[in-house]
Amino acid sequence: MTEAAAAPQIGDDLGDDIVLPFRTLRSGVIGRLVRLGPAIDTILSRHDMPVPVAQALGEAVALTTMLGAALKFAGKLIVQTKTDGIIDFLVVNFEAGGHVRGYARYDKRRFAELAASGAPIEQGALLGRGHLAITIDQGGDMDRYQGIVALEGESLAQAALAYFRQSEQLPTFLHLAVARHYRAGAGSWHWRAGGLMIQSLAKAGGSQTPRREGTDDGELHEEQAEDWQRAKILAATVEDHELLDPTLSPQRLLYRLFHEEGVRALPPAPVEAYCRCSRERVEAFLRSFGEDGLADMREPDGSIKVTCEFCTASYRFEPGEIA
């Protein structure tokens, strides 16, 4: 049976800006595939960032979107890094319903020095040492949950795997990809991002197999370990261009990777770039400072200018408008 003929078994072809949950029948893993086009292009194109910095933020957006799409309540999920690296602060917010925004702050001087040195610009060097925090905010009076792992010169994906080992204690595979694609019809470059994550639902306990050195598989029963290893080997064959290719639908990619496992796609979740800022919200925020606090923000003519770090929208308040 050809791939084209078999693909409809897991649903109609979808395009960009979705998270597609799935499961496999034979190996019993669950997973999510994210494909971002206009949404990630909107987020990254708003900022004048060097390509490696934009790629790091893009990976964070793809990761946060995959995790946030699993929320079962009207809350939000926040992925944030704070380090001593060139990218000293990075944050992505995902709100239920598929709304995502992100921002990365970096040291332009330090980046220019690294670029001028001719050394490879690796993500671990950009992020440096600090921590990665993943926060689940359930809203209202509900408790917030936060997991924190150390960042010690590794990539965001490696740090996220450490988080899964510590917090969820489930064997996890993760692959993220971000790149600019040239769109011939438009005659311009556009950002794309993608990601694949699978996890084993098997629980440790009973007769266990030893954890293998250098793996994140935890301790599973022998049969469970074999199933997980097989699924992880298949997942590891995914390539960046497959995650980013707009002509390869997410369903067809899942079938390409896991057809021997009996892959089944679940209903997809849409993703949209957004920002919560508005003139009304900014005005309310400024009024909370009081006149003494506002005095340091005023321009020589008495006006106040505020620029949103997420979407770069600029708001100007005339003298006397906020008092």
C-alpha cells in the first residue's frame, strides 16, 4: 500500500499552525507533532534578531505549544529561561485555545563578539547557565505548578528532556526544528518551526530492566522497554526538513514515521500568534505606578511611550492623559 493511499486512515491532510496529538497501537506511546508557519513567522519577524537567537526563540515556541496543547482547562503554560548567557531571558506564553506569544532578550555586544570570533554559534553557548522553568497556571484561585531544571550550557531540547525526567518521570523523545524558508511566489523569506515529542505511558515497577547508560528511558519492564526503544528509534529518524516542509502534511509525516506501529491521529488543536496588550491594558498598568513612579517614565515633553516586548506595538500617552 502506498503512503498516499494509506494516509487517509489517520485523518484528512492538515496544514500549518496546528498541534496534532497521536498514539501508536503496537508500542503504546503517545505523542504530539507541531507544525508552525504563519504563527511562528509573525512572532519571530516582529523582532530584529540574529538568526541563531530567533531559532532559539522559535524552538521555545514550538516546545511551549506542544506542551500547552495538552492543557485540559482554561489556563496557560509558560516556558521561561533566565541565565548568564547571551540570551539572558526568554519567555513564551501559551493560553488555552492555542494562543501563543514569545520574546527573547539578548546582549547585542556579546553576540557580535561571538559572531566575529568565528566560533560556531551553538544554542547552548547562547543560553549559558541558569535555569529553565515550566509553569502551569490554572487560573482563578487554583494553585500554580512550576518545575525548574538547571541550564548548564546545553540546548533547550536537552534541558526540556531533563525536566521530563525529573517532573513527569516518563521516557520522552523530543526533536525541535526552526528555519527560514524562501517562498518563491511571494519572493521573500518566512520562518517555519516544527517539533515531535513521544512519551511512553508505561509505569516503572515490578520486574524492571536496568536503565541504560546515557539514556532517558528510566526503568521499564522488558517488553515495555523493547516497545519504547522501537518507537524511539523510529521517531529519531525524523529530519528537520520533514518537520518544516509545507508540502508534507503532519498526517503523512506521522504515517511515514510510525505506520508499522499502527499510528492513530487525534483531533488537532489550532495555534495562533497573539498578544494581550492593548492601550487600555497599558494605561491601567501605568496608573498602578502613581505619579511618583510615572515621573521617571515621562519624556521631556511630559508624554509617556511604552513598547510591548512581545509584539513591539507602541503606545504613546500625551501629557496629562495619565495622572
